[in-house]
Amino acid sequence: MKSSRPLEPCDEEGISLLTRCIEKLSNLVGGCIPRHIVNVMVQLAKIMEQLGCSTYGTICIYCLLKLLLEATIQYIYISSMKIEDPIIYVRKRSRNYASFSVTMIKRLRNVHGSKKKWILKTYLQVSKFVHPSDVVWTSTIYLDVKLVREVLDVILYVIAHAVRSGVLDKVCANLDFLKGLAKECELNESLKLLSR
């Protein structure tokens, strides 16, 4: 049985660049987002650095990428709602097994519809490696450097958009530094946003 996605050979250089990008991103946005999200970024960078091209930890990397996407989007969504106690809100949603939902992507404020579709598409691509899809069942899972870059682009885009639109405090991150990171790491959608 064939996989629904072509398996790509290892890209050591790409993995190394993305590891550095994740480390820099965690430092640049540390004042904007909660510590637990920054900790996921740090763990992700360490695991990517340790594993390199090994296929043994690839699913773990995809799990962390999915968690990072969900936590970032959830935080921006809740911040935009100006909820008094976000922890209580998350606990209530967790009782119904819905602390994160795709609806949060759809309801991101001031994000254009085409960008929401891009965010959702990226989220679903990462999710197929975490759930028992045909890809997991039928092939060895390699780290897709393009997908990791896309996830980082989404995360930076959502954070930068939240800072620019006032959802997050403008002093929490230097937008010029974020723009430099987007350029260095080839995070194209974030770079377009930060170049406006």
C-alpha cells in the first residue's frame, strides 16, 4: 500500500536551520506568550537537534508541533476575547474535551479568511501524523522540513498579527526582529505581514 504523501530524504541542513529558528522564535516571543508555550518550543528545538534525521522521534516532533499550534492559537483566541480568567475558561472547555477546537481558528479576529484556511490546512497536515491516518499505517515517517517550516510560519504569523492588531501588548516583541527571523527562516507569510 502506498502513502498519500511522498516520503522525502533527510534534509540535515533544513533541520539544523529550523532548530535554530525555533530557538530564536522562543527567545523573541517569550514576553508575548505564556511560559508553557515557550517551553514546548524549547523542547521541540532540543528534540529536533538530538534526533536529526532519525525516524525514531519523528512522531514525537509532530506531536509537539501540533501542541504548539494548538496552544498558540488557543492563547491568541482567548486573549482576543478578553476573558478575565483564562485558566477557568480552559478548564470548563476541557470538561467537554474541547479545550482546543478548529472553531478557534475560524474565530481568530482580524485574520483574513484565506489566511484562516492556510492555518487550518497546516494544522490538518500536522494532525495526520499524530492520528492513525494512512500515512502512519503504511510508511516510515520522515520529518517533513517544509511542513515544519510551514508550522513555524503559522505560529509567527498568528503571534505577529496579534501584536500588530493589539490583541497582545505591542511592547512584548520587537516586530523588526520578528521580521528578520521570518526572512532568515524563509517564513514567507509572516514576512509579508511584517513587511506591511
